[in-house]
Amino acid sequence: MSTLLPQEPLQQDPRVKAVFDDIRATRETDFVNNIWRYLAFDADLLERTWAEVKSVMATPSELDPLTKEMLYLAVSIANSCNYCIHSHSAACKARGMTTTQHAEVLKIVSLAAKTNHLCNAMAVPVDSVFMLDENESATS
Amino acid sequence: MSTLLPQEPLQQDPRVKAVFDDIRATRETDFVNNIWRYLAFDADLLERTWAEVKSVMATPSELDPLTKEMLYLAVSIANSCNYCIHSHSAACKARGMTTTQHAEVLKIVSLAAKTNHLCNAMAVPVDSVFMLDENESATS
Amino acid sequence: MSTLLPQEPLQQDPRVKAVFDDIRATRETDFVNNIWRYLAFDADLLERTWAEVKSVMATPSELDPLTKEMLYLAVSIANSCNYCIHSHSAACKARGMTTTQHAEVLKIVSLAAKTNHLCNAMAVPVDSVFMLDENESATS
Amino acid sequence: MSTLLPQEPLQQDPRVKAVFDDIRATRETDFVNNIWRYLAFDADLLERTWAEVKSVMATPSELDPLTKEMLYLAVSIANSCNYCIHSHSAACKARGMTTTQHAEVLKIVSLAAKTNHLCNAMAVPVDSVFMLDENESATS
Amino acid sequence: MSTLLPQEPLQQDPRVKAVFDDIRATRETDFVNNIWRYLAFDADLLERTWAEVKSVMATPSELDPLTKEMLYLAVSIANSCNYCIHSHSAACKARGMTTTQHAEVLKIVSLAAKTNHLCNAMAVPVDSVFMLDENESATS
Amino acid sequence: MSTLLPQEPLQQDPRVKAVFDDIRATRETDFVNNIWRYLAFDADLLERTWAEVKSVMATPSELDPLTKEMLYLAVSIANSCNYCIHSHSAACKARGMTTTQHAEVLKIVSLAAKTNHLCNAMAVPVDSVFMLDENESATS
């Protein structure tokens, strides 16, 4: 049902092969999920997207891996991306999200959606204390 | 610039007053931000919304308070709610979000938006390993 | 194709069973549609969601039941929720929506989407007569 | 704050003038709100948009005028169009929407947003009874 | 999986038949894709939608046909419309979009989504040089 | 009205200064618009975002610069990003977009939004001829 053909004989393009090898090495699994097979129709797009995902999501940082995956999932739900909802729900579980935590993420996401619509509907003015640039001047 | 009038003489409706008192007690501050002043045009809507926010966001749970606020912020960004973006950016900072963590949230949110659009554009089929109900049968 | 398993042997959790019994009694049918089977993975989430749907949608109020379902459908279309589009299209028909009215809802929803994009594209400033809080002061 | 200039000396283009005259005659008021002043930068776009708004919103039909305005408002909230939220909140009030009904619209819109996010998050499969084309064959 | 039945025995309604004949003549093909079969449940909705699509997309204008289809595709991706993503990806290819151009469209769409989320997240104020109505006065 | 402080004394961080210098050199102007001043709170986020914008938008490619800016604008309208709508409307004009072309972009964007909502509302099934992976097998 797609608009592009997944690229299977990946060995043919060395740039594509290099990305797939790095995905497998980084994730320590032979499995490469579909987004990468579809992005492989353009080596440049594939390389850039993987480089960003690897840097942001698969590199140790101040936020722990589960928190990062839950944030990714939350945005994907709000943006109605069925593929990312599935892949990042799975990633959350792989990083230890419990069923109770899954329910909690859904409660927060759906409550945020609710108040997002309420605030937009009422056009609530932003409180001045929330506006940084009216309260301070940049000093860095 | 709003579509409703904020309710100021809040003492007049005891249900509204009770919610405002509970907001102040729960948050340990006299400050009540604008969303509650605008929702106060309908006591029932105000009561229900606060009850849900209090239960989901202001009650100890498996997720820590900062993670919850960051999830709320992520959804608000994706849903383009300017008011909630401001109030929950402030809430994240009040709960200890560092500037580096703020940058990290923005990196994750914007990367998710990017791949959300890519997956929808290519109509990437969901990998079967991500589809729970095709892999297991319910046993609870 | 889901990210959670529907809960079938519902008798096991009395809180889940109570909600299902109430859905059946309120709607006067044995049929319980899928959203409730999936929400049942977390009794608290199920209870809260049903309580809100029952209160807002299944309790007599100033707006008639068909108007309420049509509003629900309109939002679900704008938010690209395929499940809710289906369930609330069916609910509208069950409450008497004619084919002509269905066409009318689609005309309004798609026209609104069109002018929503036009106004955002041009950044049309809001007319001062539409801004309540600039025209009056709160007196309630 | 706009991306286009509103067209003031409207008399200069007879097509623009004709649309403004028709807006005033149809609405029985001299006031022409900003969307039309901004669309007037292109007579064709102005003519087509007004013709559609007039036909769908200002012509008697099976749905009553207030229901139509509430549907328009609901979509505008979901699509985050601040201009349309303001103009159609005002239109709803002009057609008799009470404060209680306004609160009810907000409750429905925000509840729909909530379950829209929940269903997308869980990828709830559509119940077969909601799928028309699997249940019947076209006979018209 | 639809909420409406496609209309097959199209000969029955002369208005529907006339639209289908015009689609076939305009596009020089016997194939009529599904959106028109589903819109045919209401002759008025069908007529208006086709008239607009024909005027905007199938009539020579300042923008070339491929650019127009790519713009249509870009919006459909951002709005998560799976049907339009498929039909307009096909239309782009039929108008000569190369694989490299397809990749380029995806890069632009996903980069725009990324900075859209970043700007909303930071609430970046619009530079005054971008605000037309503050820089000039209307003179047309 | 922002959630972050713009960074003014940019000389202090050599990475930030290098990006600003490159923006000025690439665009051949001293003017640096606000998005870069706000992103400068995190040098890494600033560097990556500019690198991507420069590569995708400011490097010669198969699509001409105006087409690329119009695609960027179209997505920004659909995603309700007021900042990007302003900056890319200005960029389109700087690259030669005429008023008639501006009107054409708005007609296409708003028509796409309209049929996006119609197709989602009716859940129109994708025609099999539009599904690449059902028609061919990958051969690259």
C-alpha cells in the first residue's frame, strides 16, 4: 500500500549497505525495520535520517533512553503517524516501559490534547510570567 | 484577544471558588494561571478539567513529575497550542529541566515530526513484529 | 495491527466488568465496540474515559444527541482519527442523520478546513469586534 | 503581522466590489470582516471562497444555522485557526448560542480530541459493523 | 472500510454521470479513481469538488502541472491524508517527477515539519521585516 | 512572548558565531532572522538545523529555489507554524513569486486541505493502481 518500493537487494549501493550495517551494529540485531528499507530509495535521505536518529536517540545523553522514546511516541500520536506509533510503542516496551507506564503516557497525551483544544478554543492569553523575553534580558 | 471573558470576581460561584482554592493548595502558591480563569465561565467544565489535571499531573505516579511535564509539552508543541507550550515549558523548568534537557526535548520532538512526515509520505507498512495483536492472543 | 492487546476475558477484573455492564445498560445493547476493549488494559483509564463519554455524550443536555455526534465527527475528521470517524459516522446515522445531512456535514468540515488554511496562510488579524476581552469587562 | 496587504480602496476592482456588496447584502450589515479584505488581493480567490461560504453557510438547508456554525467552529479549533475560532465563536453567539451551549461545544471538542489521540495511540481496529462497504453493496 | 458506499450504477443520476464523463474527458482516460466514486453519494458535493479540482489543478496557469501536484502532495502529507498522499504521489510521477525529485520533496516536507515544530516550541517572534502590513500601506 | 531567550552576544560561543557567519555568507546579507537567534541557546541544535537547511534549501538541486520555498510554505501552512509562514512567504517573494502565483499556492493548499478532510471523512480506500508495492517488485 506504499508510494515507494522498499529496497531489498541492498548490497547494490554501498552507501545504503553501510547504513544498514551501522543500524545492525548500533542496535545489536539483524532486524532492520521498514522505515529504513523504504528510505533506502535515496541514499542521501537514508544517510541523513539515520545519522540524526542515531545521534538523538541512540547516543547517551542527559535524558534516559525510555524517556526519549516516550517523548517520540507522544509526538507521533499527536501527529497521527501510525508507523511511528507502532515502532516507538515497541521501542518503549523494549526499554522497560511497564503497562502502567504505558497507560500513564496515554493519559498525559490525551489530557494534553484536551487542554490544547480548550486553550485554542478560548484563545487564552499567555500569562506574562510564562513569557521569558518579557521578564529577562539575554545575558549569555 | 479571547473568545470568552475571564472570570474575575470568583467568589460569586462557590464551585469556582472551591476549584481555585484547591489549585492554590495543591500548587502551594497564590498564583492561578489564565486557563483556569477562562474555564471558570462554566463551573462544570472547570471542575472536570482541574480534577483530571490534578489526578494525572499532580499526583505521584510511576513517571516522575519532570518526565510527565515534558510529555505534556511535546504533545502541545505537536498540536500547536501556544498557551500550553508556554505554561508547560515553565512547568518543566520549575521541575528542574536544564537548558541541555530543553534542547534535547526540542531535538526529539522535531526529529519525531520529521520521521512522522516521512513515514506518512511513504506509507511505510507497519512491520509485523510491531503488531501486538497478530503476535499474541490476550490472556489477561 | 494494534499496539495493545484487547482484553477479552473481561470478567477477571471487576472494575472492567462494571464499566462494560454500564456501557451495555446505557446503550441498551450487548455490543461493546473496540475502543472499550482496548482501553480495558488499564482499569483506571477505562473508567475515566467512559465516565466522561457517558456524561458528555449520553446524558440529556442543551444540545440534541445528533448535533453532539456531528460535532464529535467533525473534530475526529480534522484530527485524522480513522477509528472515531467510523464510530461517530455510525452514531450519527443511528441518531437519524440523513444522507443529505451527512453531505452537509462534509461540506462544512471541508470548507472550514479550506478557510482555516487560508487564514493561517495570510495571517489574517482578528477583527477587534471578535475579541471579547477588548470589548467588555467581566461582570459575572 | 500578515503576509499579504489588506485591500482597502476596493472600488478599484469591480469584481472585488461586487463580492463586498454581496457580503453586505447577504449579511444585512455594512461590516465586512478581515478575511474578505485579505482575500481581495486576488479577485478569483475572493469570488470562489465567498461563493462557497455563501452557498454552504448562508443558504437555508437541512441543518439549522447555529448547528452549522458550531460545526465550523469545532473544525477550526481542531485545526488551530485562531482567526476562524474568533469569527465563528462570534457567529455562534449571533445565532443564539448560550453560554451553556458554548461550554458544551468545548466539552465535546476536547473529549473528541482526547479519544482521537487514544484511538490513534492504541491503533484500535475499526469494528466491522462500522464498515459500510463490508456490510452492504451499493444499490443506488 | 469506509463510512459511505461508493456509487457504482452511476448512470442513474444524470448529474453524477455528467461529472464522470467530464473527469474522463479532461483526463483522457476511462479510469475514475475512488474519491469520485465516494463523493458521488451527493451530486452537489461531487459537482462542486470536481469543478474546483478541475479549475485549480487541470487548467493551465502560472505554475506548471508538476509543481502544482507536488504542492498538493506536500499538504496531504502534513495533513496525514493517506488517500491523497497515494493519488498525488502517482500524479507527480505521471507528470514526470524523478526519483531524485521525489526524495527532494520528502526532504523539504520533513525539514519544514521539523522547523515548524521548533519555531512553535520556542514561540519565535516574527521578524518585523516579514510583516507586510507593518512595512507598507495598501495602495492597490 | 517566547519560551526561550534569544542569544544576542553571539561572539561568546565560537560555534554559534561560526553558524551566524555562515548564514550571512551563504545568504549574502548581514540580516539573521529570529529562528537562528533563538536556536542559538544550544550550539548543537543550531549547527544541525542550519546544516540541514543549508543543504536542502540553499544548495542547487533538481528543484528550482522558488519551487522549494513554495513547498516549504505549503507544509508550514498545513502545520500552523506562524513563524515559518511569514519567513517562507517572504522567501518566496524574494525568489520571484508573483501575486498571481501566491494566490495559486493558496488555492492549491486550501483545496488540498479540503479534499484531505473529505477523503479522511469518507475513509476512501486507496485505488490499487496507486499502491506501488502491490504492482511491482523491487528490482534495484
